[in-house]
Amino acid sequence: MKTQSELRQLFSRGLGLLAVSLLLAAPLAAQTSRPALDITGYVIDAEIDTAAHHLAATAQVQFTAPENAEQVSFGFHPALKVSKITDDTGKVLTGERLADGTIRVAPATPFTRGQVSHWTFTYDGNITGNEDGPVEGLKLAAIQEPITYLLYPARWFPMTGYMTDRFTAQIHIRVPQGMQVFASGSKGASHPVTLANGKPGDQFDFDWSKPGFPGTVIAGRFLGPFTVGAGNVKVYLTVSHQSLGNQIAQTASRQFDFFTDSFGEPETSHLNVVELPDDTLPVAWAPELAAIMGSRIGDKSGVRLLSNTIARQWWGSEVSPRTLNDAWITNGMSRYAELMYLENESGQAALKTALQDVSAGALAYDTIPLSSASRLDPFSPQFQSMTLEKGAMIFHMLRGELGDKPFLATLKGVLSQFTDASVRSSDLVKVAEAQSQQQLTAFFAQWVDGTGAPMFNNKYTVYRLGNGKGFRTIGDITQDLDLFSMPVEIRVETDGKTVHQKIDVVGTDSQYIVDTFGRPRRISIDPGDWVLKTTPDLQVRIAILKGQQLVAQGDLTGALAEYQKALKANPQSSLASYRIGEVLFTQRNYQASVNAYRDALRGDDEPAWTEVWSHIQIGKIFDITGQRDRAVNEYRLAIQTNDNTQGAINEARLYLQKPYKRPDNQ
């Protein structure tokens, strides 16, 4: 919508809103079973020097390894250097450092069955965030002012089985004086210390004693806490965002209470909402911790982003996937929790609109079953779209299949039966069947073990019944999935009463008969959008989504091709034309970019914000090409739309006062 750097943030609007937070919900390496190395606990002592961007730490790791294993491997941040590894007896161990940072270590003596080992790693290094990290292209750790963050996926301590291998942690963090530190576990009062550089500092101590993922630490110069109501949800922000403190506290408390009512009591009633800088992921989470990027705090879409992140206290923290093949449960349910909150706050119409984007994400890369997701790179758009979006749609369809009460009972049942443990797809099936008293094997086989979605076509004939008995409609629903089997609602709108009826759609051809008193005027298949299905409009959305994802990866040529596919499917798509204009603007092809933005203005005006932003973008191009009068006219047209989506009117007013200049690095 805006500059080249902002194009990479397109992932975080609409469908991509939570597909970014995905990055905190997938294992670092594909696996189909529990890791051979089982880490059960840590004691970490670390000191942070923000001036030098330096981390110095020791980490005692408690684990069990396979019997007679000659080596064990630990994931580790490439910028951190291990100076010593010792075993339980104090013996120094030898290891090998691989290119990706992984450390292979040989024990002094072979492991025995069930042996619990305690190894201590001593390490240090500088982390500015610009170094190569464990995941290419993602900045997951940075030691800096005013906010330092060490996110769990950054592997800033030796680890394995990301998001599948649960552990406890005692963490002791020393930071420069005046900084606050947030992590998992009760935070006692800080006490003053002298840092290694001789400067005054403070130490914070945390203890998370339940098996989970307490691996994220955020330190910063925050104001707060901002609280409302019971005060169990606390918000901490930097000076630049302090004016939003009470607003965010109200929103976060409302979300936390809604999820508590929906899912049951969480592991802990305490939650710290903490600001993240704009140079990292939009969100991060850990037990008792939800972090959100500062620039998203006041954004309307940030409300949904925060709700998804808070839902991770249940779906990710309280229960976690057994393997990567089960990641759709927690990823999908955190996404669907976001939609449940949206429905609660804004109604069914808002949910219906959001489901359109979720459905596009669900089908964008639906080439292999979710039960085989471990074959994919967990940080790829394919994995994220499948587990987040298709996972969410499976829960939505399950809700439609069971009804609200059994659905919520199923969710609470999973959380209560697998608290502080991992869950498999088969476990979810058993709980759902027990709560609903229905056989659901076919449902899950279709959506978890299969691919594709039906494209419904409906042909019907209406007959008048004699003696004033009304009308009979005999119809035929066809679709292209031979194995499809699911009850689908049809709605028959008549001159009088509207009739709803469920039809068992089985195979490629299913007949139905509906009797009505009034003459049928319109028949809709799945009017409530309870079934994941393919439509011509969805194909356009999918192409645009793929284009946005390619932009986020820097592949503008590939993105342009996807947007052109969308435009071919719907030549009136304002969104497709707008996205084409963005790419061409980035490529400095100004005439073609203006043409695309003009096409967006002449299109279907879906979504409505394309109008105001097209005028702004055209104005920018006129400013760049020295046509100030024409630029001013476009900014005025933007203001006249009265659409302030993502601060559009504010930006237009800014450029009315001062011409737009393209940054040198763009």
C-alpha cells in the first residue's frame, strides 16, 4: 500500500494478518516423532550488555538421550560461541559446531536407558539482529535499547524439538539499571547488581515449573503497568506508545476473559502484554507473556493480532502439538479463537467476511494432507497457510457439524485432558466423539488426511403441487470430489417463508427434494459458510494472497504474475489492480503503476480502502515526477473519501503540506 519496505508488511493485512505470527508456531525442523533428545528443564543465568549488544550466559540442561548414543545435538544461535560444556561430574566435553549453529556433543561415557543428564553450557556473543540467525530472513533476537528481545525460536540457549519438546525453566537475567524484564514464571522484586562491565544493573528471576515453552525474554525501558478490572492482565509500553496503555489493557483483558469463558481456566491467570520493537516479528508469546509490535498496538488489525496471540496461552502453551503433523491443532485453533472473538465483538457478518480470507489461505497451498505437514519447511508459506488457515477452517466446520455446545465442550475437553502435554490429531478425534456422541472419523479423514475442497453446482426444477399444497423443488448438487461426504445446508428463499434444509452431499452427484408453500425464488448452498469450498471469487483471493506472500519474500516478478492471474479471473478486481500498481511502483515503472491504480478506481471497489489509497499512491507518483498541482488534487480526492483505513487520510493531509519524496534506499 505504501513504500517498498511496507510492501513486505502486506502479509500482515487481511489473510496475512496472523500468518506472520505463524512463525512462532512451527518447529524449526520437520519431524514425525518425538525428538530423540528429550530436554526436560533448564537453569539459565544470563547477563545482557545493551551498549555492546552482548550476551553472556550459562545454561544447565536437564535431558535424557537414547541409550548408547554416541552424540547428541542441540540447536543454537549461530552468533553465540560456546566456550565450555561440562557434564554432571564436571568433565569437559568435546563437540562439533555445524554451519547452521547446531552443536553435536559426545558424552564422556555412553548413555544408559532412562539416564537423566545435566550438562552445563557456557557461552557468549554479540547479537544485534543483523547476524545470520537460525531462520533465514527472520530477526528473532537483538540486544539493544530501548527493547531487547530473545525470542524462543532464536535458539539463544541450547534446545531441541521446538514447540514439541516441553520443558521447565529457571531464568536469571541481569540487565542495565532501569530496564524491566519479562519472561515466564513469577517475577520477584528485582535486586541491584554490578554488571561485568562495572556498571550498575538489576537482576530479575523467573521460575516456570510446568512443562511448556518458557523460552522468551523481553527487556526494555517500559512504562506501566496499565491495568483495568481485576488487574491480572498488565500492559507495558514504551514512552512513544504510552497514550494507548489503558486502551490496550481494556482490549487485552476483554480478550483474556472471553477465552477463559470459552476454553476454561488457563495455566495461570496472570498475563503481561509487552511491546516489541518494529524490527522483529509482529507478535511473540510464552507462558504469561504476549508481545506485540509497537506499530501494531494502535492499529485496528492489531486487535485481532493480539487476540490470536493471547489465545496461545491455551493453544500452544497449555497444550502443544505432538509432532509437526499435529501443528494444525494449535495453529488452527489460535487462528479460530481470533475469529471467535471477532464474532463475539462484531457479529456474524464480521465473521463471515473474515472467513473469506481464511478460506483463501486454507486452499492456497492445499497440495498435501495436514497429516503429512512434516514434509514441508515449517517456515514456508505453504506450511503456515495449511496449519493456520486450513486448521482454522477445520475447527469452524467441526463447530458447524457438532453445534456450539458440544464444540466448546470438545475444546475444553482437549485442554483439560492434555494440560501441560502434547496432543495428537487422534486425541482430538476421540475427545470430539466423546463430547458429541457422533462418529467423526470420516470428517477428520476428509479434512486432515485429504486435500481439496468441493466446488458446488446446483441444478433444480420447481414443480407446482396440486390442491394449493405449494411447490416441490427437485435438485441436483454436483461437485468434483468423489470421496466427499458431508451434510450441507441449503436455503430456499420463497415468496413467503424461507426454508432451511440439510442435504447429505455424498460423492460427485447428490439429489434433494424440498417442499415449500411459496414459490422458490433463490436457492443457496451452504449460505452460512460452514463448509470449506471453492468459488470463482475465492480463486481470485488465492492468487492475490500468493502474490502478497511473494512480495513478503522479495519476489516481485512472481508476485506480479499472481496478481495478473487474479485480474484475468476478475478483470474488475480493484484489489488485484491495486496490488499490481504497488509492485510497479516499487519497480519505478511509474506510468504503468498509475495505469494500474486508475484501473483500481474503475474496478469493483472491493475492498473499499483501494479507493483512498489509489488516490494517495497516484499523488505520490505525481510528486515524484514533479507534477505538484496534480498530486495535490489526488490527495484532496483521497481526503474526500472520508476513509481513514490505516491512517490514509492522515497521510494524505501530510502530503498536502509537504510533497512526497521517495527515500534513497527505495
